[in-house]
Amino acid sequence: MSITKINLSIKQSVLLRLIKNGESLEDASSKAGLCINLAKNYLKPKNPFAIY
């Protein structure tokens, strides 16, 4: 089931939850309704010098 007409921030949280639960990037991005390139951009740190 694909998610359509939903805010991108909700799609991002769905993507992160699916990856946390062990889904692969391809499966999680497909289930969240995002293309793989957009999903990869969400996973990149915004500031590479930040300490988490």
C-alpha cells in the first residue's frame, strides 16, 4: 500500500521507522512513497561536523 497526498515530514518519519525496524532502503522508500534518491537525501546528515 502506497502513501499518497501526505506531508513529506510524515513520509520521512515513516521511512525512518521502517529502516529502524530492519527494512532495506529500497523497500522502506517504496513503502513510504519516496524515490530512493530522496530517501538517501533524508538520511544524510545536514551538518557533517555536528556531534550526535
